[in-house]
Amino acid sequence: MRRLFYPGELTPEIRIAHHLARVMRAQLGDVHVVAGADGRAARMTVTAVARDAVTLRLDSYVEDDAPARAEGILVQALLQGEKTD
């Protein structure tokens, strides 16, 4: 099951464009977990596939088991002399 991000609020029916239709080659009946900008995740089923859009139906909300934060370390190289100007 693939996990997607939707930049809006999850509603009973949403449309996701090109990436899901062309790159991921969505088929009718495929099930995806979609995380919305509202912080919730839902299990959604593909109900229609058009040339540049896919329509998904919300089946149920799921508990988001992904970690809330990721730790990152940033390292910068120190240059000598005039190279930092």
C-alpha cells in the first residue's frame, strides 16, 4: 500500500492530479494511505482514473504510525583564506 501526501484537507472524495495518474499508474480499486495537510491520514480507494486526475474515496481514517519528527544533522565545511568571501 502506497503512502501519499495531499496538500489540502481530507474530504470524502478528493482529486489528485498527474503524479498518481501517470507516474504511479493508478488503477481502479487500488488502495492508498493519504496523509493530509490537516495532520490526519486515511485509507482511500481509487474510484475514477482520468488522463490527468485520479479520484479517491475515503474509506476510513487510520492511526498515523509515522514518527512525528525526524532528526537531521547539518554539517558545513570550513574553507581557508579567501574562498569564503
